[in-house]
Amino acid sequence: HELRNRFDRGVVILLLCLACFLWYDKSHCPPCPQVPLLHQPVPQPHDNSGESFSSGDSSFKHSPSSSSSSSESESDGISSLTTERKAKSSQHSSSGPSHVKNKDAKSEPKQESKKEAVVSSGSSVVESSGSSEAVSSNRASTEVSGDSTSIQSNKFTQEGSKWKNKYDVVHIVTTRYMQLQPNLIHLGKARNDLMRVFALPGFVNQTTQEYIWIIFTDPDLNKELLDEVVDMIKPYPNILLLGMNNGMNAFQRPDWMKHIKHVFSGDFQMLQDYRKASTKRVLLETRLDADDSIFVEMMDAVQKQAAETLGKRAIEAQYNANKLEKEFRILCTEHHLEWGYFNPWEKKSEKGHLFGIHKPEWCVSAGLTHVYQVGTVKNDLPTKSHHKMNEKIPQCGTKKSEIKAARNCIERIDAKSFKFIMMRSRTPTSAGMLGVIPKKEVVESDTWKNKQDLTWANVVERNFAIPPQSIFDLRVRLKNNMENILTDALAGQCTKQEFTCKDETKRDLNNLLEAVKENS
């Protein structure tokens, strides 16, 4: 009643003022009295540097986790999807699939003389030493009742910042593309095609766009390849293409920006804002290859899981690194799907093959997500290799209470109703050729031989927003240029730094090349 009375009085006063301005000279109007506000403004928090940030328009409340482990259902997770699947119509051109959502928003990097860099498409990056790195932490309120703790954090956004997140976390996805292989045109075009068909749909169809996808490429990438990628991603400002071969793994460091040679596409100011926020918020780093795909609820799922564990503890400590232990969490998939270029059961198939893999004790690299507590960095992890994580890092547990309380452990990504939440492509464009030639377990699997049609119909588009026909068309394009692709792939082997250089890989590529020439 009091609020209603205030509102009514306010309306009357405003009407009187309006009438005065309309009917009389403004100089004769008395000053309008202050109208009591229905909602008082929230005081702005300040950090030690004196910078202030405005509170957001909503607050984040922690809810019970939906990511608890449970025994696997008898259902294979495919046939049960038939009733859920919605028909989608897509058109495909000979130049590639057109199933990616169009966006009108375009981004032009902002120029700021006193901030970290001034960048335009194709220009070099120069970082200023006068950059301000302080990010203010919000005041958090904690109510303790018995054994339960209710946490509510006022979501904030830095004034003018392009970083925002409803869970109050910072999320980046990183992909490496054609680094140290800038002039392998046929290989590059094939990888562009794979990115367009596999990777891009999963990103632009996510249920949340509160993340950035950083694609690292060679600063001297061939212009023809560069133009193709830029045209593909330029409608999406949160997808950045950076010319950068070194220093990719230290996003939180102030000097990370110095390693960028060129910003070819994307909103550079958004990148700066995300990097600054990552030093004062829980950071998620997701790894994905350019030819793999993620399920359409991936971003929301991992952000929610991080917020319910590390995020909750960060709020309790008011985001003060001095009050927080060094802490991390690894989020990875338990089930993933593979699409292989070759079909071991039907040699003349133009579809390739699908094969499901269950790894309850292992973390595959596709979609692998590192979560860092405020004040924790990559060097604080016991291992950086996903091959050794199972040996060095324990599982978080099976019960909800165990998972939430655990620290420095591996947690499975909540797959919801999707089951297969990553799809990896296995083609001769792969640097390591892992799984490209179907293994014995694939060849001898009658189960997956009989699941092909059902999986194509009920999983691929529903989970990954990829119309199956776009994959079939892609395979035809790869097949028609396979000899040139394999020749480039051989030339790209054993480049310097971290890239593969195995005799087995070169042997497989040579054998494939000879087979293609014989059957051309």
C-alpha cells in the first residue's frame, strides 16, 4: 500500500508539472519536488584502486546441481529421442552448408589511446603500459541457517564493459587453426569447410552467447584462406580470429595481449574486457578443435556447474584472492560421438560413419574445460596434459554433496537429455591422423553398424545443430580434392614447436595418398 501511495502521489505531481509547462511560461513554474523512488539505488562497491562498477539488473542465485553422476540407463540414448526431435528445414549450396544462423550485428574494434591496444583488421597490436587492470569485486551477502549457506551475489558489469555473464563467471573457448602452416592452401580450405560444417553451428546456436571464442591462427596466414574464415565469422563479434603463434595459454597474464600480432576479426574491446574480468572472477577455458562440435547447451551447462562450486566459494570470499585457496576443476565429457570419413561397413558410402564412445574414466580433449578460482592460474595445476589428468587428478565424486564440496578434481559435464555432447570429426586433414583409419573396435562393432540411420536421424541435428546432409555434402567436397589435401597434409608434418612429427602419421598419409592416386 505504501508503494502504491508513493506511486499515485508521484503521478499526480508529474501531471501537475507537465500541465504547468504546457500552459504557462516555464519561468513561472515552481520547481518540481523530488518523487520518492520505489527502488533505491544500490551503493557502488570500490576496490583499492578506487574504480567503481555498477551493479547489474539481476542477481545470481545458486541452485542445486543437476550434474550428479548416476548409473547409465539401459537405453542407448538414441531411440528415445525420436519423439523429441523437431523437424528443421535447411538449404544447402554446392559451396557449403547454409544452416548457421545469420546475425546482423557487426563489430568494429574500438580505439582507446590509454588502454591496452589499438587494433584494426589486419593491423599490429601495441600494448600500452598505462593500462588499468583493477577490477572491483562486488559485495556479497551470506546468510547461514543451520548447515546450509544461502549465497546471493549482486551481478556486476564493469562500466562500459562488454563482458557480462548471468553466472558471474568469465568463459573463453580456444581453437588453434593453421598455425605454422600458413600457405597450405588445399589443407586450409578443407579445414575451413570442416569449421563451417562442424564447429560454427554449435557456437552460434548456443542457448547463451555470454562467452568468447578465440581462434588462434598464423599471423602470416594466406590471404585466400584468411578471407574465407573472416567472411564466415564476421557476423559474430564474440568470435575472434587472432594472428598469434605463441603465448596462447596465459590468458590472465597482463602481458598476454603482447603476443597478438594481428586481430583479423571480432570485437577487440570485448576481448580486452574479458581478459581484465578474468583476473577477478572464476575463469573457464574450453578447448575445441576447429573440426569438432559441441552440443547446443554446452556453454550454459559448464558455466552453471562452475558457478555452483568455485563460483559459490568466490562469492563467500567476496572475490578476494587472499581469502581463497588455490583451486581448479576439470569439466569433461563422458560420452562423445565420432564422425569418420571412411565407412568400415559400407565401402562405397558417401556418408562416412558414426561411432559412439564412452569414457567414464578418461577426459578427451574435445570440449575439455579448465575452471580456475580467483587467484589460480594454469601453472597451479598438477598437469597440463589431458592424457595424464586421470592419473594426477581425482574424480569429484558421485553424489551431489560430494561434487559440490570437492576441490581440485574432475567433474563430468551435465549432458542433460543429450548424452552425446561432443562430436569429433576424423578426416585426413587431422595433424595426428588419430582415428582416421577405423580401428578394430569400430570395424567389429555390429551395434554401431546397425545404429547408423537412427543416429543420423535423431542425434546429429538435435544435439549439434548440424543437418546431416551438410556432412554428406562436405564429404563429397573432401573426396573430390583428397589428393591435394593429402599432399598438403604431408608437407605440414613436422613443423616446429608443438606439432606432431610421427613416422606412423607420415606412413598413414603416404599410404592414403597412394591409394587415392590408384583409384582416381
